[in-house]
Amino acid sequence: MRNSDPTPATTGWTIGTDVGGTFTDLWLRSQDGQSWVCKSPTTSDVVTGVVNAVHLAAQTAGLDVADLCSRVTRFGHGTTVGLNALLTGRAVRTGLLTTRGFGDVLEIGRLRRGTAGLTGLELGDYHLRGQIPPLVPRTLVQEVDERIDTDGVIRTPLDLVSAGEAIGRLADAGVEAVGICLLWATENPYHEIAVASLVRELLPDAFVSVSHEIAPSVGEYARASTTVANAALGPIAGHYLTRLEAELAALGMTAPIMMTTSAGGVVPASTVTQRPVNGLLSGPASCVVAGQKLGQALGTSHVLTMDVGGTSFDVGVVVDGAPLISEQVTFGGADMRVPSVDIASIGAGGGSIAAVDGGVLTVGPRSAGAAPGPVCYGKGGTQPTTTDADLVLGVLDPEAFGSGGIVLDRAAAEDAIQNTIGMPLGLDAMAAARAIRVVFDSAMADLLRAVTIERGHDPREFTLIAGGGSGPSHAWALCRELGLDGFVVPPTATAQSAYGAGTSDLKTTASRTSYVRLPSGVEPSPNDVATIAAAVADTKRRALAEMPGADLSAVTFSASVRYHGQAHHLDVALPDAPDLSAVADLLRLFEKEYEQLYGKGAGFREAGFEILSVRAVATREATTVDAGVQGEPFTRLGSRPVVFDDPARPDDTGVFACRWPAAGQDLEGPCLVQLPGCVVVIPPGGRATTDDLGLIHVTVGA
Amino acid sequence: MTATSVSTPTLTDDPVVRQVIRSRLVAITDQMRLALQSVSGSPTVTEASDFFTGIYLPDGEFVTMGHQVTFEAPPVGSLIRHLLANGTQLKDGDRIIGNDPFVGALHQNDVQMCAPLIVDGELVGWAGVMAHETDMGGMDFASWSPKATEVWQEGLRIPAVKLVDGGELRQDVLDMLLAATRLPAQVGLDIRAFIATLNVASERLTDLCHRYGSALVLSVMGSMVDDAETQVRARLRELPDGVVHTRDFLEHDGHNNVLYAIDCVLTKTGDRLTFDFSGSSPQARGFVNCSRAGLAGGVAGALIPTLGFGIPWNDGLLRPVDVVAPDGLVCTAVPPAPVGSATVEAVWVVSNVVSAALNRLLLASPKYSHRAQAVSSGTMATFNLSGLDRHGQLFGLHLMDPLAGGFGAFGDHDGQDAAGPINAPCPSIADVETNEQKNPLFYHYRRLAPDSGGAGRRRGGVGAEVGLTISVPEAEALVMTHGVEVPNSAGLGGGLPGGTIRQGLAKDGGAPRNLGPKPGAFPMTPDDLFHVTWQGGGGIGDPLDRDPFLVLEDVRRGVVTEEAARTTYGVALTATGDVEPSSAAYGRRKLRAARLGVDADSLADPVPVETEVPDGAIRLSDRLVAIHDADSGDWQLRTLDGAVLSSGSTRWREGAHRFAMSLPTTVGDSLHDELAVTGWACPLTGALLAVDVHSRDEDPFHDIELDFESLTALNRRDQQS
């Protein structure tokens, strides 16, 4: 806590919240730039946990709750885990209406559903396949007589009688939400609109989602999956937000709720009520956006964010000041067309279990989770985890771990590592613990390589921002693996998503198909340009329609381009109101970026081009606050032996603690800095300095 | 103190460093996949994962493979061995291309490239890549010609040619290759993708060698293969010893509708396997053959997923395997035999019989019976289309939708619907919309095909079916398959085979005409409707042992019709759509009585299939039990209901009730003239023990002769654990 100003301003305060599986994180900033981080247990109804966190924040800031709430002008909120749990457990009974002949779209699932969720060796075990049911059971999928073709031409007119009967069967089955996904509705939405209005007439209480609005892209499996997921979540999200708004209002909060989205950024809560599917993976996205913001403050446009939680290692990439976006994610075993910050992830985190099988040491993807948890938690875990290894190596302090007040059992961790890992490999406990750490670090480094080097980026040009409970203690080893000089740890390292929710820009996206095929040697025609310009105008209108204060927003456009026949495309920048020369430029830019990515000479214009779709992104920058608030100096707690490279020769390592670092401090490695919920490891030869944002800059030496 | 100043264990012994290198090799293989998929222009690669990437030892054994088509595991190794045997001079930066089925490719469409990894003058290994190209020239589009009688009429053959020489692309060679194909744009993009993929692998592997030393990297690569071998041998020792005999057929060689048998005698001893294909038919006149390379691919394709679960996939899995067969068979064809459609004909059927044989051993093993699987998608019915697209450009389509066949049932759960064949670990097909956007196609439906899953206690997954036409004035279709008249997706332990392929063409809105297995090329217009239903997976166990409520659920989901529920499963439904209570008992007894040709009223019901077997007895399948008879001192094969079928051997058919069986219409109504179906039932209760599809002129053979001593040893071991 850095409550140095006795009379903080009475308005302009910011709250960011993020609901995780275990904790609801809250980040609070006063108008003059003081920050606090609080954690409160997540509750099954989600809302109570958020309200509890607000109470805790008020207490932490030394304010009455009503007083705090009256000062808040921005309330950012992400409920990734809440929504996810709701989707899997409590989603409403949802039906799907499709084109006659294609009712098995979710059953067939492009054959991809059978292997969804399987990774690594599991993919070679066919006995594990096909465990994930379709999002909507076949009995709740009904077909409608109609058909539109790729040009949007009606080939079979909509038969309203068959549609009425189909809806009647869904009504009989008691559905509360209906998704509508008809073939080629992206090119001609007429039938979807007509079916939707019939549903609203026959099932007035049902929540209705139509595919051309929810996921306007070619490819019916992902479009249908996204549409039904949205429909299933709609009633819940609406109910949830209504309750949250009411409870916060009761506390005296007048700031509108801004919800985080998977695409990074926030939107007004009313938008999410209609498009809840856009919030599905918003937590990790907020974390990347937080890194992007820090990058701005540091004056760097290339940022790598890493978040090492209990079960996963998530990496985000910010290039030229913007997070990389992918348009498809896998959720609940289904492909979803949701514009999302591109998060690369592996199942490796603090709870990942280490094991020796056939003489080979592996770490993850199995996780001990929160229960039973690592062996050292003493809650019944018997299989050693990376957290146990960190404890044995001296990185973690048994007495000061996390905020739960747990005392870690080092002896138990050491025994488990010795028996499970050391014995089969012929190593002592310390060497075995180091082995676990090295294998864990190497898996993380492989992922960092995959998102940088394999995409044509030099990782050394990036600033690595380490977050999550285990990120700041492992980042030094990753830097050495990848040849980075060092990394940065924000004081909010364990609550980066909440920080992101509080600081993200308002951002809305809209996309639509704009299929143009240009065979080899054929220049774009005025017709082609008209197709693209119409899509640009339409996406601009829709992106701005959901943006409060549209006139304060900047809009950027991109088009998806590929060589004909390819499945992968590149998103290439496009100006507003493109003309003939802008489209020609688009193709040139595509070829340039393509060669940058795949190497000189990789391009092959003889295949011709395809321009698939256009996306508009409207952004309204969040107001920023000056830094320059005083933190506190590092307190030296003592020292302890920590193993870095040689398990037989631990280094005597100074241990420091701090809640929010003051600027201008300088520590020489080896040392540890204990922040709330995490430990920053500065290796021998390394150094840690601090700046006026409270960031710890670590260099790792040779 | 820094990392370099500390003493660590000697590098070659440090298990941590070794594990780091292992992980890097796997990661590099995945990066190869990404590079290939990103740049490729072939739907077979981008949408369907019909390709292969791997890293190889200097001698050509593969160390890693992506989760891609398992048939394609051996071929690049053969290309490498060919280069080594020829003493080809290799230097850093060489990229060699090949596609010759008499060197190592499965057929000419499978274009392979490899790169020697030379670090500091030493050959440390290889990177390899291959993918299916839609057209590599030849007398007909797609390089698959039913008319061909000689391999020279098919696609261009490239034995092994340096396409990139020391880092320099040989444009003259590339021009020659692209001149041979009807789809130079697609093949051109793919060859660029191959080179990019090999460059990625080469750079990363060189980095790895520079960091850890080539000797250590090589040593780790070697131990990865050794470890997989050790693990699969341990697994083999958990299966009973003995001889298993399986046979499958493919009909029509492009010229005549004759039947070709692929016959597999598997001898399993300890931790070794010998597959003998000597009993297969002589090579065909038409393009259905495969070369010896195809045989190796077919064996690997089935063996890797069937025995390699939980083990990293590499050549170690194939080390315990011997393959025996003389030259000149349909699965060891030699020139001039054409082999254009090898992958979906002879190779595929080899994989069917290997899967059927290995799964009989799994089914008879106490540890693995729950994961024994019936045959999946016993064919891939190809649909190719070519002509001018709406832009006036030549197009060529190799439709990947036919991957959507059904999965074979497992011992403990139903086969997945539309799951794909076992040779595809990550199967995928394109969306209907994507296919319509990229090609001049117009679908009328793409859906699951009811009753196409093999009936059984555990049902085989149903296959999918499509009805489609074209959206340009004209185009030429090329359609061929086997499995229209042969139910290739065999069942296991009394389970029925999955449904056969049905394909037809309705001209100008008229009635559909059955196209048979190999109509070959024919013109299409937008007024024609082509329809095809793909094979479902085989079932496991007697369909009359299936829980009636699971049958009811199948009916509600639309994957089993009410008619099939009644006639195949003996489950009648009431008007309100519930199970008719009496049907599950009496209806089923009538069906069993019909098998035995006796009166239902006098027939005893079988004991439930869940009935525990006595101590010391071993279950070979749902209702067959090997038991040591104290009175005679002999081993006997008995049914679960107590009928003694054989003594002193597992040739249980000797005492089973044999009957001419009629298969459900989706499976049996188009059976080839030369085939017959025989059912085998318990003489006491009529419970179904096995279904044999065999040559009309030959009696069914005994499919399993197990070694009792090894059975006993396994059973003891299982009980102890």
C-alpha cells in the first residue's frame, strides 16, 4: 500500500476486476495515480465475489465503500472464468436452426471435435477420442427448407411453414435460446432475418442469435458453434450483468460497467449482453493488453507477455504496438469465430506434475490444480510439481507464500521429488528439483520461440513482461534460453488481467466477408474495389455503432488476403474508403509481409490472390494518469541458499520484500524480491532496478 | 558465478539436457507442420492434414513425426536409404525430391522431399516432408487412371532428384516438374512450402547441434527410437502369443469387377511380430495395386496407432516387425503394374487386415480388451473434379470429405461418428461453404448416414454422406473406390461390419443410377446430383447384447432407424417412442432362435455378457472363454453359456453353430457375387460369436490360434496387478 496522500481526489478513480477460477482480482487506482491490488475468493455466483472484492478494496484504501464507489468513474470487468463455468454447467437449453440437409453440422464438426482438447501423446491414443459432445444435442437441431449459394443468390426460397414446424419442435423441447445458422447467410442474411423474426413471434421469451451478426465469416461449423454458444450464454450474461449493475449501484457506484473482450479492450456492458461469446476468453486477453499499455509507457512497441498461473503458461505478442489477433479459438471442443488476442498456451504452470516415465522426465500437462495442489501445500498432494521444485531450490519462502497464509512443507516436497524423480534418474533431491525446473523452463522457452522466431520475429527485439504467480521467478531462465538481456515485472504481476480491465481502451470490432478472387495476372477491377469498399463502409458503421462517443474514436481497417488455395491468410492494413490503387497496394503489402514471414522467394503470385474479408477496429483511448507516485524501498529480510545452475553449490542469495517499489532502487544478483503473490528471481550476474511506474527491470547477465 | 562456470554432469549423461533436446526435436517437428500448412496451397494439406513431417536418423529411421497420416511414416526413410545406397554426394543445403513408388512413395501423388542435415561436415540426420499432390501428370487428371495398365501411364515418376543444390534452387528442374502437372500453381506453392519446411527444420536442427554438440543430439535421437522400441516390445509381451489370420477384399481393378484378396497371417511370439501376406491375390492389371513401399506404409499405418498409444511415434515402433511376401502380389506389385490409387486401395486394405489382426490380440489380452477396436472406415471413396472454374481457370479438386467415415467400436465404448480412418490422427475436412467457395461445387446435403455404423454391443460410428452437384456449366468427375460390394469395416467378436459405400448419379433430375465401385471419369452438369455414403465403423459384440436404451438413444439421434432397431437389435419401439419392454427379451430370443433354426419358445436366453468368467479362465472376446478343464486336463474353448466348442486349441469354430447370415441392407444388399457371409453362434443360445465375410468358394478359416501357456501367464500377471 502506498497511501502517502492523505486526501486523494474524490473523483476519477479506476477499478479493474477479473474473475479467475480461484480468486477475483481487483486493481484500484486513485485519481492521483496510487494503486492497490486485492484478491478475494471467487464465489459460485461470481457477483458476490466481485462485490466482496470492492469491499476489500475500500478497506485497503482506507475508505468507506460508498465513498470509494462515488469516486470511481471507470469500472472495468472481466468474467472469463465465470462465463466459462456458466457455459459448461448452467447454460440454458439451446436449439439450433440450420439449412435442410446440414443439421449434422455440429455432429460432424469438420471431424475436428473428436480430437479437440487432446495434445501431444494423447493424440496418438485413439481410445481417448470423441469425448466432447456437440454444443447442442442433435435432438435440438432442426432443419429449415431454404438454400442460398456462395453469391448470395436464393436457390431454394425459405419455406416459412417448415420453419414454423421446426421452431414448434424446439418449443416443445423447451428451449430458452435459439441459434440460427443458415448456409451463406454471410452473403445474404435475408433468410436468417426472416427465421429470427418468426422465432421471436413463436418463442417470444427465447434469446435469439443469428450467425450473420454473431460471426459473419465463411465456414458454417465455426459460425454455427459461435452462434449457439452466444445464444446459450445470452440469458445468463444478461441476468448476470443486471444483477452486478444493481449490486454495485446499491453500493453507490455510478460508473458504467465496461466489460473486457477476447479481442482486448473493453466495451459497454450492454454490448456484451447481446454478444456474450465475445467475452469468453477475455481474461488472458486483458493480460496482454495490460502488457501493451506498459509497453506504451516504456516507449517500446514490441512486447511479449508471459503469465504463468497454476495450470497454464500463456504468452501474448504485441507487435508495432498492437496485440496479434486471431479470429478463431477453440472453446468447449468447438471452433469459435471470435476475434481474440492471439494467446499461445501450454499446460505448464505452478501446479504441473513432474513424472519419470521410461527414464524420461516430463513436466505437465497433468496438473495438481488447487486441490490437492502441490505436495508442499500439505493438502493431500503426493506428486511433485514445479512449485515443489521451486521451494526445494530455495526460490520460495516456506513462511511467506501467497496471500493464503499457508506455511509450505519443504521436507515433504523434497521427499516427493527425491522418491518420484531423483531415484529413477539417479539424482539427489536438489539435482532432481533443478531438473524439473530446467524441463519446465525449456518447455516455456519452446513456446516463446514458437511465437517469435517461428513467426519471423527476433525475440531480442521484444520487452518481456513477466506476470502470474510463477512468471517472475522463471523469467530469468527463459531470457537466457532466448538470448534476451532481461525482463520487466510490474507490481501488479499477479493481477495483470484486472489491471488490463481497468486500463484498456474502449475497442469494438466488426468484420464481414468480401470475397474477391484475382487469378494470376488479373488486376483488381472496379467491381472488386466496390465489393471491398462496401465491406469497409459497413464494418466501419457497425464498429462505431457500439462505441459510446463514436466521434472520439479512431477506426483502422484490415483485409484478410492469401494466395489462392491456401487455408492461412494474413491480415493486411487497408485505408478507409479504398480505391483502385489502395487495393493494388493491399496486394503488394501482402506479398511483402508474406516474404517477411516465410522467407524471400516464398511468395507465389502465379497462384493468384483471394481477398476474404474486411475488419474494422474502432478504438477510443482510455485516459491515462501520470506516474510519479512514491513507492516503498526494498526491505532486506535476510538471505538463503538458492540453487541456480549447480545443484551442489547453491548461492547465498539476499531476500528482499516490497509491496510497491519506489523508483531508483538497484540490487545486484543473486537476489530475490518478494512481491505480493510472487517472487522475482534475479540470477547471479544479474541486476534489478526500479522506475517511477513501480516496474522492476531485471537484467540476467551472462 | 555464471552458468558457464559451474560444473554439471557430463553432457551425454545429463537426463535434463537429454530431455530438453527431445522436446526441441518434437517442437521442431511441429514447427515444420506449421510452415507446411501456412504456405501450402493444397486442400489435402491445409484442410485435411494429408501430409507428413519428420526428423530422421542418418540411416533413414524416423525419430519424430507429426500427428499426420500414418501410412506416410516409412516413405521418406526409403527415399533417404535410396540416396545412401546410391552413394549420392550430399552437401549442406541440398533438398532432394522424389515420388517413385518403386523407391519408397505410396503412389506418384505423394511427393516427398528430404534435406540432409550436415553440421561441420558430418551427416547428423535428415528432415523429411511429403504431401499428396492432386495432380502429377499422367494420362488422366489426378494421376489416377482406371484405364491405366502400366505405371508409365500414370503420374510423372521422380526417383530422387536434387531440386535445391547446395542452397540454390534448380529452376530448370522445377520448370520440368511444373510442366508435368495439370495444376502448376498448386504444386508450385506446395514445392515452395516443402522447401520452407525443410529450411525451418535445417536451421533449427543446426542451432541445436551447435548448442549441444552434434554427438549429443545424435545420441538423443538414437535413444528416442530405442526407447519407443523398448516400450512397444514391453507392450507386445502383454499380448498373447499365437497366430492370427485375417483377410479383406477390394473389388474392381478399373478394368473388370474382379475381387482381390489381401491375406494376412500374423505370428506373434514374445516381443516380435511377423506379418505374412503371401496368401494375397496376384497383382492386378489396373491401378489398385501397391508396391512393396505401399505394403510397408499400410502395415505401419495400422500398427502405429493400434500399438503405439502413449508412446512417442517413431521407427522404434516398427523395429519388432517383419513383413513377409513375395513380389508380384496386389500388395507387392512390380512394374509394369500401375499403382496410381494404391493409397486408397491396396494400402488401405492392408491397413484393414493389420488392424483386424492386432485388435484380435488386444481383445484377447486382459489388460487391453477394453481398447480393442473394430475396423474403422474400411475405404476412402474418392471424388475428384476438374474443369474450368467460374473465372475460366483450370481447377482440380481432390475432395477430402470422404475421410468422414465411421470409427470402429471399442471394447468399452461406441465408435465415434464421422471420425475418420485410423491412419489420420488429426482428421479434418473443410466446411461446406469453404468447399463451395474454393471450388465450383454445390451441396444438397452433408449429414450422418443412419444405419451405416456396424451393429454390435458397442456400435461402430456411422459414416457421413453427401449429395452434391457443380456450379459451372460442366466439369469432369472421377469417382472410384472399393467397398461398394465389400463390407471392409469388419466387426469384432460378433459385431457386424459397418455399412458399405453407396454412390450414384441422378442425371437431369432423374432417378439415381448406382455407379458401382469404379465408374471412373464422367461428365457432370449442374442438373446432375452425385451422392455417396461412406463406410461406417465395425461393431463389437452381438448386437442383441446392446443395452436397449442405448438403441433408443441412437434412434432419437437419428443414427439408427426404427427398422434397424427392430430387425438388427431386436428392440421395438412403442408409438410414443419408448422401448417396447417385451421386445428386448422375447424379440431378441426370436432372432437368436432364427440363427439356430429352432423354435424360440424352447430356447434358453444367454447369460448377460457382463457375467464374470471363472478363476483361471480367459475371455477371448465377449462370449468366448478359454478354460482349463480339470476332467480332461485339456484347455477348452467355451461360450459364456457353457457350450464346449473346441479342446486343445482355440479353433473354436469347430464346435460353433454355423449359419448363412444375411447382413442388414446397408451392409449386405450389394455384396459382391464372389462373396458369402457366415455367422457363428453359440449352439445353446444362438448368441453371435463372429461374422465372416469370405469367398463363396472357400470355407471360412480359423482366425485365431493362441498359445495357452502365454495366455495363462498373461492372466496370472493381470490378476497380480
